[in-house]
Amino acid sequence: MAKIKQVTAREILNAKGNPTIETTVTLNDGKSGTASCPSGTSVGHYEASELKDHDEKLFLGNGVLKAISNINEVITPAILGLEATKQQDVDKRMIELDGTQNKSRLGANAILSVSMAVAKAAAKSSLLPTFLYLREFVKKEGTVIKIPTPLFNILNGGRHAGGNSDFQEFMVIPASSKAYSESLNMTVNLYDSLRNTLAQNNMTTLIGDEGGFAPALATNRQGLDLLRQAIQSTQFRYGFDVFLGLDAAATNFFHENKYRIKDKAMQLSPNDMISFYEEINKEFHLLYLEDPLAEDDWEGWSKIAGALTEQTLIVGDDLTATNPYRLQMALDKKAITGIIIKPNQIGTVIEALAVVEVARQAGLKIIVSHRSGETNDDFIADFAVAVSADYAKFGSPVRGERVAKYNRLLEIEKEIKSLG
Ligand code: PGA
Ligand code: ZN
């Protein structure tokens, strides 16, 4: 048991060169936790709001000094002296202080950095690794403690790569039977193979926001084809050792009720778009399909799961925004079979855990995800293990802010083994 004694927050840069907040919470037993908040590039409309300064003279308007002053002036005085292991109390206090639906008053970035730092400090104070400490807040029945299957975004597209394709993420997914360290080894091989495949096709091997290659693609289908070629040039077997997945992030190419993609000359209705996914699915047998439709296209979403779920996980990200109301809507419409969990879409650790719980009760697969604008914070690796997530999506196996999470999972893999 230890009480919150001090909170300090500072402005740092994230991996895209944009300011964000790093907060340190110190307890009266001397233990402390430091956490920083990531930012999205393709931010969904239903996400909690990241408070920025909009002062064009500083960091192109992206500064977070107002959010930091909210931590110093509003949050800190209200949480000093609270018991750090009572994460519910701390998060509830901040939610009440903010008082808005989307945390726009104090900023989800301000609130989440404090929330995560409190959890890390409380874990240290409890002499537990963060994943084991957080597990105390999870209903454990029917779950096992394991490393989630990683989803590796090794070909970047859409807004993460200057609009080289419509779809945002082209992923390789190791068979879930593989040990995590084996999956990493395979993916490093596949990443190298994709580099060679691109070079052989006279395509660029420069990379995008999440560390995946970012070639200019003639069609979205070509992205999947390149990944398949890359797999086939290794000893790993497509559809056995490794599968393919997509995050279409379809809100970005949906305008006036129509989808526009390079693969088709005509604009597509929601039904046409679903037919397109069926078409590529016949060829590539996608294991995973995230945001295939736009966040407000409920007409499409209510049909796609029925059309594709037999072999493909249909996952909401912008659709559900780690928000309990959006999740309920998606469940009512039977729109999804999996959900992306990003703590910064909702703004506190406790609320993110609560969304996981509802989703799991409903039988959805849980995917814990990074953002494109990450920091080197590895909290979500611990969070993913704590909630027994089915999958973890942390980008490519390159770049510091991505490998920080993958390396933390390696450490946790060892820690789990030592638990026996
Ligand atoms: P973002 O994208 O972090 O840029 O919002 C990630 C995703 O859509 O999954
Ligand atoms: Zn997404």
C-alpha cells in the first residue's frame, strides 16, 4: 500500500516528431512509474480527445503544454494522497474532474499518462512486474497467461505511407501455435525477404510510420501479392506457418457513402466493397481484417461479418474506438468478431480494462494495439499479457518505438516461464 506523493509531467517528442506527455508518479514508499502517451495518425471520430495547444509558433500547433498544465493544476492536487493500488479511484477521480464524454477538457493524453504512470508505480510498490500487477484487475476465469500472437505490419500503406495504397496495414501473422520467440525469428526472416522481393521488383525499400516497407502500389491487391511472394521465397509455409491480415482503415477512403480504391475504376457501394473483400479472400485467405468498412457505415458492417467470418476475423478499430457504447452498438449489429484495444482511444487504464471485459464476455477476440505515433513506452506489452489478449499489434520488428514493445514481450515470455 502506498499513496501518491508527487506527479511530474513534461513534454517529449514521439516517434513522428510530435510532442506528447511523459508523466512520472512517485509514491510515498519511494517507488515511481513513468509513462508516455502515443498519438494516432488515422484517428477515429469516436476516440477520446487528445488536447493540443494549437499554438502555431510551437511544434506546428501540436504542443501539449495546456494538457501538462491540466496535470499540474487540476489532476495532481486531486489525486495526491490517493492509494496508488486503487486504480479505480484514481481513474474515477480524473474522469469526474474532466466531466466530458470524450475527455476534451483535460485531454485524454493528460489523463492516460497519469493513469498508466500510477499503474506502473503501484506495480513496483507491489513488487510485481506490471503485467502481473494489472492481472489483479482482470476477471481471470477461462483465461490463461500467455504471450499474445503478434500481428506484424511489415508493409505500410495509406496515411502511414504518403498514400501509396488505400489500405493502411498489410500484416504477416505467425501461426498462434508458435512460441513468441520463434514468431519473432520468422518475422525478421520475412521482413528481410520482403525487402529482397521489393528490390527484385524495382520497388523502393524505404519505410513508413510503423516500420514496414512503403512501396508505391498499383493496387491494394498487389500489397498482399508482394507479401505472399516474400513468404514463398523463405522456408516458411503460407497458410501454415504464417497468414496474412489487413487493416484497411476504410474510413479514409469512404466519401458520400462510396468507397474509392485503386483496384476498381468505379466507386464502390458498401455491398460492392464487401464483394471485393470476398474476392481477395478467395485468393489470400485472410486471417484478419480490421476496419474493412468506414466507422459510420453500419449498413455495411451489419453484413460483412455474415459474409466473411467463417475464416476471417472481422475487427473493429475506428468503429469501436475502445468505447463501451460503440462496442455495444457493434455487438447489437453483430458487426465484429474481434476488437482493437488502444488505451488512448478511451483515456484511462480502468476503462480500457472494462472494454476488454465486455468484449471477452461477448466472445470477441482481443487485439491490443500501439499507435503510429508511439513513444518507447512499453506499457501496452504488459497490458496485452495482463488481459490475456489473443493478439498484439505493435508494428514491424524494426524501429525503437516498435521493438520496445516486442522486446518487452520477450522479457515477459521469460518471466512467465520462471513462474512455472
Ligand atoms: P493510427 O493507426 O495509430 O495512425 O491511428 C493505427 C490503426 O489504425 O490501427
Ligand atoms: Zn486500425
